[in-house]
Amino acid sequence: MADLGGILSRATNERRDAHRRASSIFDSLLVGIAECARTAVMDPGGVGMVGGGGGGGGDVVLDERVWRAESVLAVGYVKCMTELLPMIDVDEDVVDGRSISSVRDLMRVLAELFVATGRYEQSPTERATRLDKLHRAALVCSIMSVRTMPRMFSSHVPCFLNAIVESFVNLDPTALHAMPIKRLMDMTGFVRVSLTCRAYDGTRPEGGGGGGGKNAILSALIGREREKGSNDADDVCRRRDDDDPGIIAARNAVANLLAEGVIDRLCEALVGKFLRLYPEEIEEWENDPEGRYETDLAEKALLETTSPRHCGGALLLALLDRETDRVARAILDLTRRVVHNRPSEDDAGGMLDREACYRALELCRVAMVGGGMRRLDFSDWFRSELGPMIRADLAEDAPVATRAMQARAVQVVQAYSTSLKPEEFGIAFEAVARLIAARDLVTALCAARCINHLALIHVRGTVESEELSHVREHSVLALGNAFALANRSESEECLRVDLMCVSSLIEANGLYLEPLLQAIAEQLPSLWERARDSIPIHSCLLSVLTHLIMKMGHATVENYHVQKVLFPLLDYTTDISVPNRADNLLEDGLQLWLVTLVSSRLATMGPALSNMLPRLEFILRSGLEPHLSLKVLQFNAILLGPEVIATLSPILRELLVKLTSCINFDRDSDDAMEGDENLKGTDRGVTTLRNAIASFEFSEAIMQLFPELGVSICASAICQAVAAINGKKAMSAPLLKSIFACLSRMLWTSPNCFDEIFPSDPNQDEKMSFVIKQFIAVVSSVSLVVMLSAQAQKIAFIDQKRASLALCSAVCRSQRVARLAGRDILDFTRKLVEVESMSKGLDLEALVDAACGSTRKVVGDGPLGDLVARTSEILKSDPLLTVSLEEALKSAERAVVNV
């Protein structure tokens, strides 16, 4: 808290200093804006004037060079003022005052500038360009004024809103599209910020107050003596707003915008002029269909924010958020009118109007069918319009508008997919799967993306839903069309969309596609050749292969055609000598490697797996992605034997110490592990903890596989970690659990290891006792999640039995352990013996089955390789699982008695 107080104190002082400096230049900027703007709106060689706070006016013949310089200065001054406004701390509760007067002058000048430059001239003259820049600068500054000083600006809101909405409603689409996109963004931005301003919303109980969010925080930092959060203060604020002519005018302007009739016309303008396909887009659809699809995809993902469609869509959503019922009704009424006209295929304009209405309904899906409200009967819409559209087989020479309508219908089905009833889902999935082979490439790509979505939305564990049966029924058709579409696609993004569709179909079907494995595998080599150095395509191929192997097991990795892609792809993605390769593809490559290991049979895949080991050594030396690379090494060791670990002993010993060294740092320390230098804050902490836990899990595994070799490699890291438990720093439960799992293994192999952990320490007894009590407490604690799962309970019992046997072994071999913690260990073991005797399903076979079941989660539902059988053998021969608890308890009791 002391640090927080210091931070706040510094922030307060910095804020006060910024306010003083901002106030000192505010008046100068205001004068500059007024004087330069007056000149900027003149016609060079002619006369003109804008009023301002900087002086009077008059008719002046203007020199062109002066006009040009003043225009540049005017824009610059307004932009500077925009940045300055959040730093100006004006208490809007003050009725009089010089600063209030100056701010009001600024608001007036902005309004005059907006009006004087409001008419957009389409002629490509220098004057038109400079006036447009000045108009946009004034708009942006006005937006900032609404955000930071809404009461000050309120009297000018009607002027702005009326002019902007009138231009949207009255200008024809050609004139609107001729405007610079930045102008449209600022115009729609002003309407949106006015709609969301609490001070201008008289319908909200909390609507009063008028203060901007930023300035409220800044005022708090300055420490103004003002009662915050007081109900009395809020009431006074609301009453003042109710009597403020400016606030009343702003509220009336917003209310008029949302009134019946006005909002209908505005929604119609937004749909027909912003969301509708433009002539140049129709031309692009014909000449560059992949480019058209990519642009539409970017707009949908909000990556293409500088488009008229995005501006109109954002404003439509803002209106919908403010007046949901009225806007939804306006859009539905507009759609009904357009559909009622039933445009024929030859009526391109009518078809494009219909496509725009459907786009609006897609955009407003949540308001139409979400939040417990059903404003749209989707089933009726699907039966009467959408279903017939997506089932239509359009001719190759069908008009672009008709093809665009079909593509939009596919995207609407995707957006409303959760509203499809089971029988409707089957109809939709089959129809869209057929459209992946549509002659129109944009429609085909939309269909592939839709199938990617539909294939997975009903995959829920082992539940076989009716929708999932429809997916499997038509997946062969979809896969065939998807691979054919991949051959038609040329751009990287379109090929990526298609491959993600293939990946989703494989994930949804699993073994149901086993008869098609050969056909799927034969498609992969050509896709690999097309990938070249494309990171997105390699990422998609990784996803396809991962799902293919997870779902179909060893038959996939042993397939000749799959291997022609699998091992070159693994080599490519794990080659960290190539710049940026580790950042972009290494993690996905290691996951594919892991899945390959789990699904491999040693007799057929042994040499291929061995050939990959030098690459793994290189990755381990670099310390990259240890949570995966160590798991890959562990699985290699299970399959190939101890030589895999032995040859890497020096590397592993150093790596494990480095990865676990983080537990020696204080929680608030600035120390970072090597390899985490580029991570900051929470990301660094999470990554460091994950890597530490992964290193302990690996240590426990290799000590189980090869006890003597494992202890020789892991002892330093484990001793360091156990010694750190006595520190003041609290450790997370998962970290402690992984440390104590390692300690169990090390105690079993080396019962006197506590002497190595605390050598020549005068407080050795105290620390040893503390660690053992912590050990017992951690393994004894059971979470609610474990209590609700029978398999999780068995896994927890395995951990507890392992700890009990290891501690009993230490009691028998070390008189010091018996003296310090013998009775605690005996009590813990007696409870376990009682649990084991009273519980069913804790025999060796059941415990081994539970432990092996946890490893199957790595790959899914395909037939696995030799790893499962080998893991089962290891568990059945594990002394920490097979030794009798009762015998261990008796031996420990004798040791404690003798002490």
C-alpha cells in the first residue's frame, strides 16, 4: 500500500503540472484557431469570414500563400487543442470564471468551423481538400469535447447532429461514397459519442452529472475537495442538468434522432447507403473474387475499420444499443418491405437492397434472437427465404447481385446457427456443404467458412447429438468439395479458410472418416508444396495433421502420403535457427510432435522418431517452450529407452535448475528467468510458473522411469526447490504439488536426501519438520473438483499413496525424520490405509487404468500407439504404486518406536 500511495502521489503531482502547462497554452491555441480558421475558410482571391474569440471580421482580399499557410496552421491548432482538452481541468459545476469563458469560446468556434466547412466539395481542388481537413479536425475536437466536457458543449449538439443526420438521409449514395472515409468515420463517430454520453440521456436515472469520465478521474487525482459518490451531490447534479438549457437542447436533439420516423429513415439510410454493396465491389466480385472475399472477411473481423460499411455498421449497433426495440423494428420493417417487392434476378438493384437488409440482420443478430428476446422468428425466415436460397443451384452466368444474395444467405445461416432446429441444421449443413463447390468463388469460400463453424458447434465431449449426426452424414461431401476448393484458391488467406474447414471436419468426425484416410492423405503433399514460406498455411497444415492423427491414431502416422508431409513439416516448424520461426510455429510444431509420439508404434516408427532427436537437443539447449519440449523428451524416453535421457544429462541438469530457479525469487522481485526477458508482468509470471511446473513434472517422470539416472539429473533442482519452501514467499498449490511429487520419488530412491537439502544448517531440524508438515498438508488437501470425479479421486489417491510410501521409507532409513515427524507420517498413513480398506476400485488395475486414462486426454479418440501399453507396464511395476501401505505402516511404526 505504501508503494501504491507513492504512485498515486507522483501521478497527482504530474497531473497538476500537466494541468498548469495545458492551461497556460489554452488561450494561445484558442486565439490561433479563431484567427487562422477565419482565414482558412476564405476563398483565395475572394472574401469570407468565420467569427471567433480572436477579434472582429472584415472583407479582405486574400493572398493564396497566406491562405495556404493559415489553413495548415488552423488544422494544426485544432489538432493540438484536441490533445490538450483531456488535460484541461475545468470544474463544470462552476458557473462563472475565466477558464469557463475560454472553454465556451472554444466550443463556439468549433461549431462555427463545423458549419462553415460543412459542405463537401467533390471537386479535387486544393481548397476542397484543405477545408475537408479542417472540418474533420473540428469534428474530432468536438468529439473530444463531448467526452471530456459534455455540459460545456451541449448547446452545440443539435447543430452537429442535425447536419450529420441530414447528410446521411438526404445525400445520394454516390455523394456519400465520394466523401473521404476519414470524414465518414468522424461523422458517425460524433453521433455515436452523443448517443453514449450519459449527460445527454435524460431517460437514465444516473444520466445526470454531465462530467466526462476522463476529467472525473483527473479531478480525483488533483484532489479537489468535492464530495464523491454522495447521493446529495448527485441529486444536485441532476437538478442542475434538468435546468441547463444546453443539456436540455442536447437531450432533445438525441431524443429527436431516436424518434419514430427519424430513426426509421436513418436506419434505412445506413442499410441502403453504407451496408449495401457498392458498384466497385460488384466489379471486384467479378474480376477478383478472392480479393472481394478477403475484404469482406476483414470488415467482419473489424480489421478493416477504414471502410464506409464499418462506419455505418458501428453507428447502427450504437443505435441498437441505445434504442433496441425501435431500431430492431425499423430494420425488420425495412427488410419486409424490400422482400415484399420480390426482386427478380434481373433486378440487380432490388437484389442488392435485399442483400443489404440481410447483412443488417446478420450484424444485429444478438438483438434479434439473443438476450432472451425473440424479435425475429428465425425458423420462419429459414423455411421461407434462407433455405431456398442456399439450396438454389445458380447458373454460371447468374448476375452478381444474385450470387451475392446467396453468399449473404450462407453467412446469415452461420451467424444464426444456434437458432437452427435439428432438422433445419441438417438441411442447412447439406446445402452449405454443396455450396463449397459453387461456381461463384466468393460463395464457395463463404460456405467453407460456414462449414468450419457448423461442424464444431455441437461437438460436446462424448455426447452424440442429432446435429452431430447430420454433420457426419454430409462430411464426405463437404471434405471432397473443400479439397477441390483448395485447388481453386490462389490467395494465402482463402487457402487458409479452406484448410481450417478441413481441420474442423476431421475434428468433428474422428474415426468416422477412417475409410477416407487414404483419400485425405493423398491431398496433403500438394498442399505442402504450395505452402512454401507461408506461416498461416503451415499453421493450418499443423492443425489438419494434428486433428488427423489425434482422431485416427497410428494408421495416420504410418501412412506414406501423411509421412511425406508430416516429417518435413515437423522439421520446418522446429527449425529454430531460422529467424522468427520459434516465435510463430515452434509451439504448434511441438504439439504435433507430441501427438505423433503418442500415436506411434515403435516397430514401424522407431527409426523416424530417433532421427528427430538431434533437433530436440537443439531446442532443449535453447530453453524454448520447455513445457512442450520436455514432454516430447519424456515420451521419447518411454518409447526409446534411457539412452535418450542419458546423452542429454548435462543439458537437462542445467536446464532444470534454470527453470526452477524462479521459486527462489520474492513474489515482487524484478528478477526474471533467462528466456523470459521479453515477457512483462502477468505474462512473465504465468510463463515462468508454467515452465517450473513442467520441469518438476518431467523430473518426477524420469525418476519413475529410470530412478538412479533420474535422481542424478534432477537432484540439484529438487533440493533447491524444497529448500526454498522454508522461505517467506508463499507458493502456488500446483507448484507445491509438483515439487512434492518429485520429493516422493527422490525420498524413495534416496531416503537420506533431507541431509543433502539442508547441509550444515543450524536450523536443519526446524526446516525439515516444516517441509514434511507442508508435504502432508498439500497431498491431503482435496479440491471440490476432485471430490466430484471418481477418476480424479483415484489420481489423488495415487499421489497420496506415493507420498505416504516415500515418507515411511524416510522414517525407516533416517532416525532424524522418525524423531521429527514420525508421528505425523504415521497418522497420515493410517488414514490412507483406512481409506484403501473401505473404498472399492482402489486395486492396482483400477489405479493403473485411471492413470493411463489421464494420458489419453492428450490425443483424443483415435487408436493410440505403444505409449499407452508401455505406460501401463511402467505403472504396474512402480514400487510407489505396488508396495503395500499396510506393510509400510508396520515398518514405520517399528522405526518410530525404536527412536
